[in-house]
Amino acid sequence: MKPFKTHRQQLTILRSRSLNTGNGSHSMRYLEEENYYNVINGYKGLFLKKDDDGRFFEPEEYIDGAHIDEIFCLFKLDRGLRNIYVKYLLKFESNLKSFIAYRFAEKFKEPNAYLDLNNYSKDSRKIKAVLKTISILSNTISQQVSKKSKNSIDHYVDKHGGVPIWVLVNYITIGNVSYFYSVLDDSLAENIAKDFNTKYNRERKKQQSLLMQRKELESIIKIVNIMRNVCAHEERFYSKKAKDNRIAYFANFFDIDQELLRQGSLFTLTILLRAVLSKKDSQALHRELRDIFKQYKNCFASVKIESILKIMGFPANWRLYMEPI
């Protein structure tokens, strides 16, 4: 185990590796507020020298002109990006839950229909996933009923002897929703995808209509689940990759090179969200990204903001692919 180091000792080590630590008092105050591991170890990679094979020098050495303030700026930029995206990830999650609950209740009207094995996909390859989904839903009800504080599930069990699907979905995670959607029968899953299509086409009224199918929506849910968890745990976000091969339709629809989306980068997530967010929210995301990139543009000297955008998967003309504002 590495021995404890004071903030002053940590800065001394960084200076020995050619990092300009600037005003020592200012840097120490920042390290007092933020965990050294989260800031330095989490964001130093962009500022470290690499050999011809792309491996970091041993021992570590920072690139010429690298300043600790740049690492702090990248950390703050990443936090800002998480705060921006989590709003829109949650909006998609809420919309998805609403569509799933409505369509499921519309098709299966009997109480607690979501606990019936017969109301899911008949694909034998999905039987374990179906059983897991039912178990998750049942355990969610049990956990909420066991809590001392009153909640909607507890109320419906006491008053009605069961919990409607439109109440239950509010208590399950996006990961569990992903499981739920993946085991629905094809007709139900396709209707939910069509709901998103209808919303998109009604608001945009373009010549070309969005015709996303089940597999494309599953791809969005999968990537959103990964990125949502990164935001929830405050992990490094800007460089996260969540690859999925089912991006061809979106590349064609939005007229984007497939290679740009195949990276599974933050740009990939941004384009996928454009397909499922309202026009208003999609425009708002565009504005917030424009503003935060402008805010941090002059924060970096040893590297360029364009290099950071490239890691995020954003091409130089990224705004052309966003919702017009």
C-alpha cells in the first residue's frame, strides 16, 4: 500500500515530474476540496508524455507546458458535462418508463400482469431473462412494502392488493428497465419504439420520418444505462466509451459517418439522444454543450480544446449534427 502523502508532498512529486503546479497555496486548497485520486489520477492522462508505442513514460513525465490548472479545468469540465447530460438521460428514462407502462397496461389489463411469465417474450433463449425480470419486479415491491416510511407501492398494496405497472416503474432503475424492455414480446416492444418515432416526427415534421425499430431503441437504452451509471458514480465521463454495433440506422438518418458513431463516445450518446428527446430538450442540450465548450475553450494551453473534443468523439463540425437552435 502506498504511504500517506500530504498535499504539499503530492505537489512536490508532481513538480518532480515536470508539471507546473503554479500557486502552491491555490493548488493545495483545491486538493483539500477535491480528492487527489479523483482529480490528478483521474485526469492526468491527457497531459502525460507517451513513447512511440503510445505507452506512458516510466516514471511518469508531463508534456511540455502542462499546468496543474489544466488538470483542474478538465476535471471541472467533466463534472459540468455530467451535470448537463444527466438531466437529459433522466428525461429519456422517464419518457421510456411512461411508454412502457402505458403499452404494457394497455395490452395486459389483469392485476399484477407483469408477474405472469406468459406475458413476456416466448423466445426460449430469453426465459432466464424473463424470470430475472419478474424477480426484480417482485423484489422491488417487497422492499418498498418493508420500508417504515409510506410510499406509493405500500399504499396500493394496502388499498388495492396490488401495484399497477405505471406506479412500479418509478421504483426500478434504468438497468432494470433495460431488462424489462428486452424481454417484452416483439409487438409490444415495437409499439414502444413507434411511440418515440411518433413523438419525434410530430415535433419535427421533416420529409424523412424517423422509423426506429426495437433493436435501435434497445441500443439507445443500453448506452444510456452505461452512461447514466457513470454520472451516478461521478466517474470520468468525457472519455467514456459505450460501444454498440446497432448504430447504422442513426448514422443514415442523421447523415453521419458510421465511424463517428461506432466509437460509442459521448458524441454517439448525444446523437442517440437526439432521436428520443423532445425537440425543445434536444435544442437545450445543443445550447448547453455550445456554452460549456466556449467556457472552457481558453482554459487549456499545453493541449487544445479540440483534442479533448476528439476524445469525446466530437468532430470539428459537430454542431451541424445537432438539433438546430
